[in-house]
Amino acid sequence: MKILITGRPGVGKTTLFSRVVSELRRSYSTAGFVCPEVRESGTRIGFKVIDLMSGYEGWLAMSIDRLGSCRGPRIGRYCVLEDEVGRVMARTRASLPTASIIAIDEIGPMELNIKSSKEIIDLAISMDKPGIFVVHYRLAGEITSKLKSSGTNYKLYTVDPVNRDRLYSEILSLALRIVGGYKQI
């Protein structure tokens, strides 16, 4: 079963995901990656990508203003650093088989436009292993369609400022049930 967390920007998806995953990691091996934004003097300069199992990190993308030039793909005002993403994704790929649960924040346009992270996302979605994923609100329909067509059970949570605190215990309870019932092969 896959747990999907979506909602408009700034409603607390990442905070909710982080709280749930932090609790899961106390008892269960958790593979996947997160892509936190990096700010300097209040201005976003880019995004890191961090492998959850090893803590290994690199730059996902950096603002073109900051880099000066862009040799990789551009997404908006950001330049994707494909080599760094590839190194982190190699660690993530290696950790997937031994994990009890897979966690990804975020399945978004940037992550899906990078070959190495898209491969990991596709693998995580298709694996017969519990997962918890933050999904960009514009991509929720596409991801749920993929899960439906593959016969994968999922639960989609749409976070808003009113329900985000209540959803923590509901999502954590479901995650603990599904990972506790998962039989590692």
C-alpha cells in the first residue's frame, strides 16, 4: 500500500511527512529521498537531495543566478545538477531492497524531469513494498492513475491548514499498520 500526501504549496505537506517518517525511522528501515529547499538570507537558492538511509546528499538544483551558467537542464530559474542527483540516487537505489518502507518528498515536476530520480520514483511506486510519498498537487491524478492501473492499493490525503495536525495521527497509524503487516522477502 502507498500513502500519498498532496496539497497546495505551503500547507504543511513536508512538515507532516517529516513527522511521520521520523517516527517510522525509530523502528523501521526507511529508504528513499527528500529534496529540501536551501535558503540564504531568506531567498531560495536551490534544492538539495538527501538519501534517507545513508544521509548522503548533493544538489538537486541551484538557481542560475547563483551558478552563473547552466550546463544541465533548466527548470524554471533553476539549473539541475544531474551528476549530483545521480550519485545520491545510486545510494537510494541500493537501499530499496532492504528497506521496510520507502519514503519520498517530493514527487514533483523537477524530480520527474531528471532521469535518475524518475527511475527511483517509478521503481518505488511499482515495488511491492509500503510507501509514503509527497506528491505535487498537479501530479496527484497522474500518480493515482498509475497506481490504479497497476492494481496497487493507495490512500490519498489532501493536506490543508485546517486538517494538517489531525492528519498526522491518522497517517502515522496507517503507516505503522501497513509497514507492520509487510512481509519482507
